[in-house]
Amino acid sequence: MPLMTDRIKEFLARNHDDGPRLVVDLDVVRENYLGFASALPDTRVFYAVKANPAPEILDLLAGLGSCFDTASVGEIEQALAAGATSFQEPTDQPYGDRNAGVKDAFGNKWYIATHVKDVTM
């Protein structure tokens, strides 16, 4: 697959005077996810939300059954907005952690934890 699809080239040609930008072709994201997932059929693919948290990408990947790797409350909220479901709201634990739980598109439960002192609000 070329580094720049015709669709991206056309977009940039129409919008060349607007300054720097990141352009992502969702068809390429879809193809890459499906290719990766099919190459590793006995695994679950996790997308690191911090890599690019654009809602369009998260929605697409959630619809394809991706799991999400999150590292903050904000990233959990973005994963939930994309279709993951919460089964345990963030809760402070007596030992200093904050835990939460989400369920991915396949019904797998994932727990997220961080130290409360590391969380900024």
C-alpha cells in the first residue's frame, strides 16, 4: 500500500493553503486493522488510544471489534464514547489506586488502574 493514497493526495490538493495537518484515510486504518487481526487470529488487537484519539478512528476500531489500551481517565472516556461499555466506574481504593472496568465489543472485561496521586483532574 502506498504511503499516500489518491484520496489523501486529492484532499491535500484541495486544502494546501490551510497550514500543517495530519490526514488519516480511515479506509487505510480499516485495512491495516483487518490485516493485522487476520494475521494473528488467536489474539486480541489493542489500539493505544494515546497514539491518535480521534473519535472517527476510535469509532471505526470499536465497530471492528478492537480492544483499547488506555492510560488515563480521559482515554477511558474516549473508549467508552467509541462503544466500549463500563461495568465498574472509576473508584478510589484504600491502598491508593483508582480502578475502573470496561467491556470491549467481544464481552471481554478489562480493568484499568492508576495511582490516585498520579491522576490530574
